[in-house]
Amino acid sequence: MSTGVTVRVPAKVNVQLAVGGRRPDGFHDLANVFLAVGLYDEVTATPDDTLGLTAEGPGTDLIPLDGSNLAARAARLLAGRHGIEPRVRLHIAKDIPVAGGMAGGSADAAGALLACDALWGTRTPYEELLALCAELGSDVPFSLAGGAALGRGRGELLTPLETGGEFHWVFAVADGGLSTPDVYRECDRLREAAGLGATVDDVPDPEPSPALLDALRTGDAPALAAALTNDLQPAAVSLRPSLARTLQAGLAAGALASLVSGSGPTCAFLVKDAESGARTAEALRASGTCRAARSAVAPAPGASLV
Ligand SMILES: C[C@@](CO)(OP(=O)(O)O)[C@H](O)COP(=O)(O)OP(=O)(O)OC[C@H]1O[C@@H](n2ccc(N)nc2=O)[C@H](O)[C@@H]1O
Ligand SMILES: Nc1ncnc2c1ncn2[C@@H]1O[C@H](COP(=O)(O)OP(=O)(O)O)[C@@H](O)[C@H]1O
């Protein structure tokens, strides 16, 4: 009989990513509207004498398997908070594209926190888990929470959002990833090159779009399609110009709208229903503009014990 604990954690797409100026600490203030989507990583925690980590699935050759892995850092942080040793073997079964702008590493961090908390019986209150998540990364609190939420600050200050139905998505997975800091840096560079300036003194405070929040609340996919925005998209396309062809291929296949997912390079396509999603995914595969195309439904629940 296995004594392990397994937690399933969803990927995300940013349906609005409004990026403010660069702050003195190097981060950018955001109005980040997260939507959890039904592609999942699973993190299993099993008792062991020391902290160990293994991973399986596409792209795991690109993630560190030492102490710098976000899941390992999460286990150490939780153990440190409770004054215990991180005696655990973590196994990550990866299905979220690595370095794809879908918060795979954040998902593994949130999954490891929840799995270790259950394994060690540390019973950390939810609000404290959220605070630990924020120490690990800006997107990690949302990976724990799931559903839909507005992230303020650097994305870690969450307000849950109501959603009024299911949204169908297709994701075009690219070959290789993009580095999140590189994409924020390119966003700043493009703003400076346009003579706008890139600091908090230069850029207006980012605000969520009322039309977008309304579309989420009413489950209105065409209205959501009309309101999707990502301020990091020009930077991601600047660093990876071939994404313009991917975005176009999905639109030609009948998607309601396309955008880069977060810092990319995954491209996200909002579609009318499951059938239209299957057609769009097939057309994207045939277009040769991506490595893989995956269909998924949103909102998905947050990190949960399997
Ligand atoms: C862009 C977004 C959109 O949700 O996600 P991805 O698309 O990469 O998954 C996030 O802002 C990524 O969040 P996350 O990947 O957790 O970033 P962190 O580890 O906190 O920060 C990594 C680096 O990204 C930059 N960063 C991150 C968040 C933020 N609000 N401003 C920033 O400038 C900083 O250079 C920071 O050093
Ligand atoms: N458990 C993990 N899973 C994925 N990436 C990880 C993990 N731990 C550390 N990383 C590193 O974090 C970076 C971001 O990866 P990821 O979270 O998948 O993408 P993104 O930030 O674009 O959503 C990568 O450089 C990766 O090597």
C-alpha cells in the first residue's frame, strides 16, 4: 500500500495581463486576471529520509531536479516554517508545458506545499499557505486557489472572481520556452524605445477591464474574446516573431480570439465550444506553426488532493 499523497494542480491563462511600470524592486505592478484551465501537473509526496525529487513527462529535461526546483523550495519553506526537516520524496508528473507561460513551475510549488502539508500533518491554515505561495513566486498563490481571480501587486494579491459558465480553449505549445524575466525586460525595452518610459512614474496604474470581468461573470465567450488583452504579447512576439503566425493560424481555423498566454510562448485560443475546439486544434497541428495543440476547459479547480 502506498503512503504517498498526490495533489493535482491546474495550469493558467491570463485573460487580461495589464502591466504597469517597473517598480524599484524590479517587479511590475499588475492587473492580472487569471483563469485556471484543465491541464494539470500532479505532485506526489512520499516519506523519505531526505529531500529528493524526480519528474516525468514532456519538457522535464528543461527543469532543474536539484534544490532549486520550485517544488523542492516549497517543501523546504514549509518544513522551515514548522521547524521540521523536509523528509520527503517528491515526484512531479508533468503535463503543463514547461516555460510556456502557463505557470507549470508555480503549479508544482503549490502542489508540493499542499502534498507535504498533508503528508507531514502540519495542518497549515489556508491563508498561511497562500502567504508561503507568495514567497515562492508571484503566480503561486493563484495555482493554489484556481478558478478565476484578479491578481494585484506583482500578481500575488488575489481577489476571487465569479464565473458564469465554461470557457473552451485550445493551447498551441511552442518548441522551447521563453524566460519570464526576459519578456518583462523586453516589454520595458519596447516602452522605452517608443519614448514612453518604463517605470512606475511613467506608466499608468494597471486596472482590470470592467467589460472583461462582466464577460467572465456572465459566461459570455464572444464578449470575453473581445476583451482579451496581454501587455506582454508584443514583447513575447518581439522575442519570438514566429508566434505571429501561430496566432494567425488559430484565428483562420475559426477561434473567437487568440493571445499569447502570459509571458509565452504558448498561444491561447478561445473557442465557441468543444467541437470548434477540436477543429481548431486539428488545424493548428496541420499548420506546422506549433509543436502540439491541446484542448482544455476553464475554470478549473485549484490545487486539490487526489
Ligand atoms: C508573466 C506571468 C503572468 O501571470 O506568468 P508566466 O506567464 O511567466 O507564467 C507572471 O507575472 C510571472 O509570475 P512568476 O513566474 O511567478 O514570476 P516570479 O517568479 O515572481 O518572478 C520572476 C521574474 O519575473 C519578473 N516579474 C514577475 C512578476 C511581476 N509582477 N513583475 C515582474 O517583473 C521579474 O523579473 C521577476 O524576477
Ligand atoms: N517544478 C518546476 N516546473 C517547471 N519549471 C520549473 C520548476 N522548477 C523550476 N522551474 C524553472 O522555472 C522556469 C519557468 O518555468 P514554468 O513555470 O514552467 O514557466 P512559466 O513561468 O513560463 O509559466 C523554467 O526556467 C524552469 O526551469
